[in-house]
Amino acid sequence: MTELKTAQGNSERTKAVILLVITAILWSTSGLLIKLIDWNPLAITGVRSFFAAILMWGYTKRPKLNRSGWQWAAAFAYAGTVIFFVMANKMTTSANAILLQYTAPIYVVLFARLFLGEKTSGIDWVTIIVVLSGMALFFKEELSPGAFWGNVLAVVSGVFFALTAVLLRKQRDGVPVESVLLGNLIAAVVAIPFVVRAPLADPMGWLILALMGFFQIGLSYILYTIALKKVSALEGVLVPLLEPLLNPVWVLIFTGEKPGIWALVGGAIVLCAVTLRSFLLTARDVKNRKLEEEAVGIN
């Protein structure tokens, strides 16, 4: 019976990881699509979130937007994530924006302890130090005012992304996708003044905005909230590391924008640090599980 439950748990976790990979692929198109729309970043965020909210409302059918304070906290964290990320993409390179946002695992360690009661290990603190060192290389290269503040906003987006993952995980026994729906509505409302002043987009522009809303964040976050029910909050930001690898690739192919050498070095440090941490913790969990099974067998 124990082996059956373990097998079922592993199967569900594998499916969740697959959903996270699909989510990462959808997310990875954000840098390119944002660059293709010549609008104020808040206007892009608002229209994109409006389309995403339509899809999520249809998915949830009868959403309840007053379940708890955790729901609203996650909604505001999500709104901060998407708003600051789009702004960062307009002020710095896509590579910098996405790689700096993926410092999120650092903050997840801190938030998970605060909100979920998860302890921080020595591996976690070593990862934090290494990732902070990698982040410093981004600021070494991008010293012009626009790029510098774009990097700052990307880091802020990473903090909000970490908080979003933890607070959605906090609602794993509820309906976390409702928080994302609410967050998209908040982002859409905040952006109304900027949408009104935005130039009229051509049909291709509206098509890109609709694709961004329905698929790039709408469908992706539906899959993400489903996956978070079966994985930890930290895994929820570690597994989608495929995104920062693909995001600058799409931008390079379609726009020719190249990340700088220090950004590439810093990004490699960040990715290696969080990926190595994931492998080490996974190996430790497997070892502990085997020891528990052996202890049960002896008894």
C-alpha cells in the first residue's frame, strides 16, 4: 500500500513538473512579444491582463473573489510581478529582465519560512550568496540610468514573483487560480489611464496583445496554479528555469537584441546556483525517503 501511494505521488509530481515546463515555454515568449508593442509598459500590462482575466473567468466559471486575505495578498503580489516585469523589459534588455527576475528562489526561501514554516538550510544560504554575486555583474555592465533602473525593477519583479508563488502555495487546498484572476483585474484597472493615452494599435498589435493575454499569461498561470498543488513553492520557481534560457533566444532571433558579456556571465552564475541547489535537495530527499522506507521495512 505504501509503495502504491508513493508511486501515485511520484506520478502526480511528474505531471506537475511537465505542466511547469509547458508554463515556462509560454512565459518565455514574454520578452519578445513585449518588445513588439510600442506602448507604455503599463498599457501593455493592462490590456494583456484584461485578456487573461477573460480566459480565467471562463475557466473558474463562478469565481469567489472574497475568500480570504491570502487570496488578496497573492493577487496584489501577482499584479506587482507582471507590472514591474513589463516595465523592466522596456527599460533594460530581455535577458537582464528575465534573469534578474529569476533571483526569485532567494526570496522564496525567506517567504516560505515566514508564511509556510519551511526551514532554511545551509545550501539555501550558500545559494543566496552566490546568486547575489551573479546579480552584481548585471549592474556592473548596465550603468546608464535607463538600464540601471530597468535592472532594479526586474529584481523587484522577482521579489513579487517569489511572494506570488508562496502565497499561491499557501492556498493549495483552495482555488489559487482565483488569486491570479483577481491580480489580472487589479493590473487592468491600474493601467486604465495609460491604456486611454496609448496610441491606437494596429490589428497585428491587438493580435499580439490577445495572444499574450490568453496564452502567455492566461493559460500559463492556469497550468501553474494546478502544478503548485503538487510541488513545493520553491520548486514552483526552480523548475521553470527553462524560461530565462529561452526568453533571450526568441528576442535574439526575431529582434537581434544581444545580451552583454557580463549579463551572460551573471546569468550563468544565477542559473547554475539555483539549478545545483535543486539537484542537491532532490538527491537529499531521495536519500531520506529510502532511509524511511528501509526503517519501515525493518519494523
